[in-house]
Amino acid sequence: MEGKKMVKFAIVGYGFMGNTHINSLKKNPNAKVVAVVESYLSKIKEATKGNIDNATVEEPLQGVEVFPTIEEM
């Protein structure tokens, strides 16, 4: 994929779909999720857990900064 530039993404709102978007983007070598905006940490934990009881927040968000508001991002 020579010549293609890395595209950086921020996910605003991290419910079930935010988790789905991150997992999809991580499969693309030209995409990088650099930030998540979510004011409710419990929502991040809930969405990350999904159907896997032993999942942790750190797995999909490793290397991604989490901000409580867009202004703080």
C-alpha cells in the first residue's frame, strides 16, 4: 500500500458502535484511532465488555487517549 497516508480518527461517543468502529479501524493498516471522547467511563467499560465477560477496557483502547469532552481533546 505504498503511497497511502495514515488517517487518524477520533471516536466521539463510545457505545456499542464506538467499540465496533475501533475494532474495524484497527484492521486497516492506514487507519489509526488516536482518541475517544466519552463522558461516562462506565459506558466505555460496558461497551468493551460486550459478550465477553473477561474483556478489559485496555484491550481495544490500548494506545488511545480517552477524553471526557471534545473541548478537552
